Amino acid sequence: GAGVSQSPSNKVTEKGKDVELRCDPISGHTALYWYRQSLGQGLEFLIYFQGNSAPDKSGLPSDRFSAERTGGSVSTLTIQRTQQEDSAVYLCASSFIGQPYEQYFGPGTRLTVT
Amino acid sequence: ILNVEQSPQSLHVQEGDSTNFTCSFPSSNFYALHWYRWETAKSPEALFVMTLNGDEKKKGRISATLNTKEGYSYLYIKGSQPEDSATYLCAFKGGSEKLVFGKGTKLTVNP
């Protein structure tokens, strides 16, 4: 079956521009997560969506970051007024909830802010 | 602040060698410990999800153990092959739904 997909795979943007990253989770997975990996760092949690509940935004690094999940499926992570420190690989994952289920990751979007 | 540590940071072994690496995590408020393999240019792939103290899981030549009381897990690879080359990530799940990842162990298996 189809896995988690993300687009674009690579994005180069100028400092100060806004970017949108898209994630299509596995059908039927009610939980969706965004992570990022900056150079030399581990995977950093950003935000978590579960069904219709309010998202856990505790990992968003600043108010320039926002995310939404429409119809309980596709999610978009938006970064406004990008900065060079936003350069990272942004990964999306989805899973079932209620048990310690494994998370299924997408291939990531590599964002480079010049 | 939850801290998940992995060691070593990187490892080079010869084909056929067996190897192991460590993940240390908080021993309190434990719910699950995940292991993932992340190959270059691919998605992280789940290897194991472990929940019980003393748990041992095996998938082919790869196995993992879990000690929740002292807060560590070992990942073992028997008879390493070049295709095992990847970054191995562990992730701790406590009281919330989010996973806290270590920085990973980068394994290179030389033919």
C-alpha cells in the first residue's frame, strides 16, 4: 500500500520568504507528526495531530512555524519569513494511536534557506 | 528536559563483524522505546517497538534488548553486511504521544 508521502523533496528558498511543506499520511492513520533534523542534531519533534483533538504544538520553535491538518488527512507545515537556521530535513510520520505503534515516516523535505 | 543518548556516534566495522550500540533514556515515566533504521535518501524504517522490561526482540540478524529500570537498550547486529550501513535511531515515548529521539549511531559496514 501507499506509504507516507511528502512534497517537495527539496526546497531552496531565500531568507525571509515563506514556505509550505506538505505531508500525505497513510490512509487510516489518525495520528500525524512533524519532525525536523538539523545538521548534527537528532530528530526534533515539532507538532502532533490526533484526530479532531487540538494539536500538540509544544515543539514548534517559534511563531513563524504553523501547521494544519485538513479533513484529518493531509497536513501542511508553513514556515514564515524563513531564516537560515530553519535549514533542515523536515520529516512527517503517521501512525495509529492508543498503543505504542510504530510511526511510519515519509522521505522528508530538505529545506535550504540561503 | 528528556534526554536520550546514543553511543557510539559512529561506528565502522568489517563485513561479517558483529556489533552493538546503546541507547540511554529516562527510567521514569517509561511507556515505549522505538528503534529505527535510517538509510541515506530513504525514510526512517521502524525496527522494533519495545514496552516491557527485559523485552528482547529479533528481526533477522538484528536484535534488541530493553532495561527500563536502568534506562538503556542495546541493539545488536550479527554478521554485519554492507546493506546494514545506516543510521540507527532510538526514540523514547513517555507520557505524551511524541517521541524523543537520540542523535543516532551511524554504522558503516565495509565489504
